[in-house]
Amino acid sequence: MTSHTLTTTKTISPTSVGEIVSGLLHTLGDPDPARAAEDITVVGADPLVPSVHRLAAATSAAIGVFGRQTAALGAQRGHPHQKVEVQAGAAIDQLMATYHTTLSGRPLGALLDDPALLGNNDFYRARDGRWIFIITTYPHLRDAVATVLHCPLDKVGIAQATADWDAHTLEEAICARGGVACAVRTRDEWLAHPAGRYVAQRPVVEIERVGDGPVRPLEPIGAVDEALAGVRVLDLTHVIAGPVAARLLAQFGADVLHLTRPDRPDPIPMIAMTGGGKRNAYCDLRDAHDRAAFYDALQDADVFLHAYRGLARHGASTEELVRRRPGLITLEYHAWGADGPWGARGGFDQLACSATGFAVEEWTDRPSLPPTYLLNDYLAAYLGAAAVATALRRRAAEGGSWRIRVTLAGVCHWVQELGLLAREDVRDLPRPGHAPLAALSTTCTDFGPLTEPATPFAYSGRAVPQPGRRSPLGSAALQWR
């Protein structure tokens, strides 16, 4: 019987936030990453929460790079040059946005159709002494777990049934049924795994020119316009990473049309949280009429975001889309990489932490997620949105069609590569709770008053815009205004 325990934490000399920022800018292809990094200041530093990982540094760097790349795009279009200041506490709040956000005074989790679907997500101990993280967030994922475990779908029932399985066997069985689960691995085990080696060989953000396309200089804008004004974005994403990335683009002026398959909607509270500034249309690419409307909208799109596997079956691979729309920028979100050993496998933030050794490094008396609970989704959102702003700048100068890829496991790997803090320096810090570390913001929406963490950065000479209107699913036509 194998059991993972963690007795010591390897401490690595931490990289400065400035070096982290410079590294991200270099990865994105900024023409002068060292100079660009000088425009970003982070106020506050790790540790702010009881994690051995550099959560504040990683998140502040990603937020700062997004703010700076967006400001640079604005400067390219006529805005004055801006410096960016990020509050580290506000960055931590971003990782906990789902817990700090309320709708009409109610926490988002309480407004789900079936809160148990989310509440059952947890680490469970298997027969071989290993741990496995099981997810039942959506009905089809719940059904896959039920089919395999044949148990009452509550924590007690799942725990008892899991104890009759070996962790890796159960992982494979649930995934084979279309569900998602991941056995907890150490970092060494992950890096020895084919999927782990695939992820480790890639940068945290992959940005590449994948075809020819015209030079598309963005038109000058006025002082009241935001940096992405006039940029059209098709958003075929769900849950958190992709929707938040598209919300960030909308917040800074992009015209974002979010597309939802009507039989697989995100819960209303999630739409309220991630839908700021977007219009929402139904689109099922399996349907010929919807597919034709999608192709029509594509002809005037600048950016296409997606977070689904298997789009090539429906004529929506990046290769097909850039053939139809030369100059398109695509942003793809994956759990384990698009074409790696686990490319066909679904995944969530928590599973990336489980697979990569992150959860073992956070070990207390069992594997643990970060004290913020979420990590990769929000980091991936800021990194992907920063890459879109960068690609728009590069397309304006170089032309071309561009593909951006961000994987949740890759984000986790990147955070681990930043080094670990000494356990004795963090273990007595209070766990983050309902009280945020920075400011909250309240806006009126079609769903009721929404309170959420405020935008976590400021410009030196320009107000940061607020997220726009939230609208219900299917309330817009699949076409541009």
C-alpha cells in the first residue's frame, strides 16, 4: 500500500517579481520585455496566505502583464503611456473571486441548481492508500461518477466506494465514461509521466504564427475609448478560465459575443460573474443552421476563444478557422494540452493541482488545494487575455494568423517553477476567509446587485474601466451589432 506524506518542503531561492514579469513578457514576444517590466509595480509580497507556493507573485505578475499589454495596445492607438500598479492582496482576491462574489447578497454556490454537484468535489482515499480528486460539478460528470462507483452521490457514499478501487484504475474508469478525475501524484511522478513531460516542455503561454494574414493596424481611438474598442471576439468557452479572459477583453472595450450550446449551459450565477460586457447567443456547432451563422460571424471576428475538445469534428479547428478568416487570432484553453497524451481528456483547475504534485506540496494531513481553492483558472484567464492583446499588437505590425494556447496543468507547472517558500514561514498564517484582502465593487445587473472583487490594478494616468452589463444566455442573436 502506497501513501504520500510530506515531511519537508524544499525551499528554492525565490525569483523576483520583476524577473517573473520579464519572463512572461519574453514568452509573449514583447519587443522589449525588460523595459516593459519597468512599467509594472507590485505592492505587497508573499506570503499572504498559508501556501508554500508563490501565489501572490504569480498572480500579480500575470495581472500586471495583462494591464501593461492592454495599455501598450492603447498607446499604439493614441492613448498616453501608462504604468501599472498591482496590489498583491487584490491579486489573491482574484483567485477567490467565486467565494467573494455575491448576487443579491447571496453567495454564488447557494444559487446553483444543485449545490451538491460542486460540494462533492474533493480528495478521496483509494484502496491502495493513494488519493484521487473526483469532480461532479455538472450533471454529465456526476452521471459518469455514478455509473462507475454505483453509490449514493454524497461525500460519504463516494468515499466508501472509492475505498474499493485503486486510484489510477478509478481515474481511468471515470475518464473512460466521460467524467473527470485525477489520482494525486508527486511532482517527480508527474514529470516521469508522458503527459507531464509534454506539459513541462512547453511555455506557460504558447503564442505562434500559424498562417498568413493581412497587416491589420487598429484604428486610432479617442481618450474616452478603451484600448480594445472595435475588436470583435467570439467566445466559445465555459466555467472560469475562458469566460474570465473574454470578460477582461470586454471590460477593455472589445465587442464580445459569447456562444453557448443550449443543452450544456453554465449555471446562471457563473454567467453573472463572468459575463460582464458580453452579449450571449446560443450556438450548437452540430446544427447546420447554427454552424452557418457562426461562419458568418467569423468573417468579421478578430479573436476566437474556445475551451472545448473536438471542435475539428464540427469544422472549427484553428486550421479551418484561419483558412476561412486569415488574420484571425485564436485562444485555446486546455487542461492537459491540445495534442499531448492526455489531449482528449477533460480537466479542471483542481485536477491540474492533483496531477502535477502541487497538491502534495501543499500537504497538511492530506493532499490540499491552495488556500484560495482555485489557482489555474484565474491565472490562465489573465495570461490568455494578455496574449490576445499582444497578438493584436503583433498582427498590426506583422500581419499573420495567430494561435495562443494555455493549459491548466501548464499554469500549475509554471507556478511550481517559481520556487517554494519554507513551510515554517507560512503554516501559521490565517487561511483566507470571507473577508477580502482588498476592495469589493458592486454593480447593478439584470440578475440583481453583483458584488465582486474590484479590478486588481490601476493605471498611472487613466481610470481602469468597470465590467459592463451582464445579460442572460440566448438573449442576443448570433451576429454582430
